[in-house]
Amino acid sequence: MYILGLDTSNQLLGVAIMKDEQVIGEITTNIARNHSVRLMPAINQLMEDVDMKPEQLDKIVVAKGPGSYTGVRIGLTTAKTMAWALQIPVVGVSSLKVLGYQGKFFDGLICPFFDARRGRVYTGLYQWKDGNLEIVEDERNVAMEEWLKLLSSKEQKVLFLSPDMKKHQTTIETSMPSLAVIPDASAYQMANPSHLILAGENEANDSVYHITPNYLRLAEAEAKWLQAKENHANG
Amino acid sequence: MKNATYILGIESSCDETAVAIVKDGKEIIANVVASQIESHKRFGGVVPEIASRHHVEQITIVLQEAMEQSGLTWDEIDAIAVTQGPGLVGALLIGVSAAKALAFAKHKPLVPVHHIAGHIYANRLLEELQFPLLALVVSGGHTELVLMKEHGQFELIGQTRDDAAGEAYDKVARMLDMPYPGGPQIDLLAAQGEENLTFPRAWLEQDSFDFSFSGLKSAVINTIHNAQQRGETLKKADIAASFQASVVEVLTEKTFNAAEKYQVKQVLIAGGVAANKGLRTSLENKFAGTGIPLLIPPIKFCTDNAAMIAAAGTIAYQQGRRAGLDLNANPSLPLQ
Ligand SMILES: [Zn+2]
């Protein structure tokens, strides 16, 4: 059983291959470069390194966002098209959930997040229970300050995980001085493509036709259009 | 022994998600287009982010439909051709990512195609090309005269210096409060109006095959404003007819002059505006009796589709053009 995992939903580019519960290869870079140019060569390279052919794949797991709209679409399009062509299942996993796997042995609440600009974040609240990462508060696009108020009200320790930690660390520490747990090394703040495969194993297969990104936000034009329609309806 | 060449083409440069399979660059085996136009109408134009979102939702559905329509097996497909540019970068990236994933999964060569080369090669789905030929490419994003001396060779001899012809149509349509897309509406309205307003024709320098439509657009605005100030209302149909007459005359004359100068054996019309009745009629009249054959494809071949990408991709494939798995979308890809 060979499973390919791929993640281009944020700055990190991650590709991993698992063979029967064993991670046999991983390529991860965390630099601001073009995912479109680098994703397929990375997949090709990794497959060559572990000496396998595309036909041997049994499943593809993809990080479906939130994150960069374009990055999410590159990964998802690649995953669903490859799965369709190879006639194998595809599974989309929330990019936040993948990050939450870094907190596997943390006994408390887990808050993975990505910066969404202007003081906002893409985030959700999770907790490990009986070996499963369970959702405690739904994923959303929210102002960090508002989100931290909700987390504080829970009066429990919260592990914060994010590649964008630098931008928000002060706000978090100010607002939850005794409850916030922040790992100091960036290695814990990055999504891991092998974790992505683990997460995908516990989720139902998606349709290669209907799997869609987890944007957590409407396109700006659509949001405005809906707003205008609502204003109109309210007279 | 296998003689035929089957190319699968993917197009996603603007607001159509399209996949087609073409045999020997001439015969359509499958042709599927998922149009997003209904979704973009509410915004009054194509919104790039919305376009990208629709492409990612549609791509495998359209691929499946095309493969089913073709009745072919993967063994019979020789290569994957894809629009590399120009177009909306986020939209192009969906087609490019899908094409690379397919090429990798199915061990097929990957062939990059220029969108305009596609529009020109749409004509080969109807009639064999004769060189040298001249192509007038007119669409929402393009107004170009392209000279081709042989297959796969494109020489840009004229282009717009400001707005594309289709863009001017859409802008004038907006001034006349017509819904998006405006081009076809102006064409319809023009047929009911009279050419009784004088709008400028931008001929530019003598011998230049370049175009300019921004002056015409301003003239239309000014004429409407001046009439309003005098308390007069102009008939929309007359504005449309007069505007269209200016665009069509310049396009027709420049195309004719270029055809004579380069002694071409064929003149092809390509791109969405080729569907315009006024333009078709004017070109047909001008070229009638000249001995230069004029090819204007039916409307479904003028608008964006993937059969044209597969057709252009067939020649590129036969000429040995290949892209690696690092192929990127290029929103301003030059034609060469
Ligand atoms: Zn086009």
C-alpha cells in the first residue's frame, strides 16, 4: 500500500510517501518559491528516489487549505487529476488539522493557525482524544483578538502552532500569559507531509470530481455581491 | 501500425474550463467546454479569483467527459497539450497543474501551447492551412495580425497599442447600460441602427498594421455626454451602429492591406470577436472576388475551447516541442 501526501497550501512545500505504515520518503522546503514550478518535479524526484512508479500508488492525500488560494489550488488540482488518471482515491485534509499533528502528545487544547492578513487568522481549535485529533471549535477566518478572547474563556492550556507565529506571538502572550504554550523551534511550527498522510488515513475518501478547497473565505467579489444583495433585500 | 496522432488539449486561460481530443490536428474526437459565463454575469465581467475557483471545481469532470466522449484508451493518446499563456495567471495554473499531473501519471509528453496559436489553429479543424497566411485575431484580450510562413511559425505584424477590440465593445456596451458580455449585444443592436454619428478611425502611421481603440472609446463617451448636455437622447442602436462601423472598417482595411502586402494564400479570422456579424460581413465583402480565400470558423470554434489547443498542440508535438514538469503558467507569454 503506497500513499502519496502533498501540501502546497502555504509557504511550505511538502511531499511524502508512505509504504505500509512506514514513511519511506519526504521532501520539504520552507522557502518563498513558486509551487507551480516545483511541485511536480518534487513528486517525480521523490518517486525516483524510493524507486516507484505512479501506477503503484494506492491513494493520494492532499492538504486542502486554508492557506494561499493559489497554493491550495495547485496542490488540489495536482492531487485530484493524478488520482483521477490513476483511478485511485483522493482524500483532502484541512491544512490546520495537519499542523495540529505537531501537538500529538500535548494534553490540552491545540490551536493551529495561519496568518490571513490585517490581524486576521485562519484557525480552529482541536484536542487529541483516544488517538484522534478532534475538533473543539470549528475552523474559521477570524480576527486574532476576538479568537483569543474565546480561547481565554475556556481557562485551559492552549498549544499554539503556526508557521506565522512571529506575527502573532506578542498578541497571544499578552492575551493569555499563563495559558498559552508556544514551542520555541520553528520545526514544531511547520506542517509535516507525513502527518498529512496519517491524518488522511482516518478520513473518508473524497470524490475525484467534487473535492474542493477549504478556503474558509469567500472570494472578495462574491462577498461584496452577497452584501449588496442583502442590503437590497433589506430595503 | 499506428498512423494517427491523438492529442489531448486543456484550456483554462479565462472563464472556460475545456478539454478536447483531436486526431491528426484536424479532426475533433471529443470537445467539452464548461463555461462560467453565467457565474461572472452578476459581477459585470470576469473576476479572476472566481474563475480560478470554478476551474478547480470543473477540471476532472471535464476531463472525464472528454475521455468518455472520445471512446479512446490512454494508450492511444500521444501527448497532453496545454495553454501556457497568455491569460489570467490563477486560471492558467489550473490547466497547467492538471496537464502536468496527467503527463506524469500517464507517462505522456507535455506540450505547451500559446493561446493565440490555438485560436489560429481552430481554423485547421475546418480546412487545411495554406502558407503564407494571415490571421486576424480579435477577442476581449487581443487584436493582432499574425503572419505565418509555415506551421508553428508566428510573426506578429500588428497589434493594439491600447485596448483590444473586444474590450472596446465591452466598455461601450457598459456605457449603453447593456449587460455583460457586451460585444454580442452591440452587434445585435448595430444591425437595427443607422450609422449617422461620425466616430474617428485610428489608422496610425501609414503602413502600420497596429491598432488603437482608446480614441474611439473616448469619442463615444464624449458624443453621449454632449448630447445629454444639449438635452438630446441619441438612439442606442445608432451609437452601436456608428461605433461598430469604425471598428469594423479599421479591422477590415488593415487586414486587407496586410494580405496584399504579404501576398498571402489565406486569411483566417480567430478569437471571440470573429463571431461578430458586422465584422464577418465586412470582411466577406472586402475579400469577395479578390481570389484570397477568407476562413471564418463557426462561432463555437471562435470562442475559447480546447480543440484549438489540441490542434495547435499537434503541430508543436510533431515539431518536437516539449515542456518539463517544471512548466509554469505565463500570463504574458509572447507569441513565437
Ligand atoms: Zn481566447
